[in-house]
Amino acid sequence: MKPEDYSRRQQELGGWQVTIETYKLGDVYHCIIANVDPGARFARADGPTREEAERVAIEKATRHLAQTRKFEV
């Protein structure tokens, strides 16, 4: 099975630059959100549509980022 309908974009969430990757495997869309700087993946979601998978992953990412402290240097 090969990934289809792949997309990758950068966006700001809660003051953090993140990368949002979405692709389709079979009948299910998968979305992965990662921090741009270290590239750490911290939110994932699956759904029947691209919009649903991204919506759930963005909700999870926003919740995680709201709990993260950011120190100004």
C-alpha cells in the first residue's frame, strides 16, 4: 500500500512553528504534527477525511503546546 494525496505545510500554532503532514493510506487519512526546529512529532490523528484528521491533530497539538512553557532568551 502506497501513501496517496500527500501534503506538507508549515503553520504557526500557539506561537510555535509546526509542520503538518497529511496522507491517505487505503481509506483512512493520517495527520502528523511536528515541531519545526527539532522535528519532534507530538500529535497524530486519523480520520475518514483530510479535514477531520487535520482538525483532530490540530486540537491535540494546540492542547499540548498550551501546556508547554516557553522561555525568552
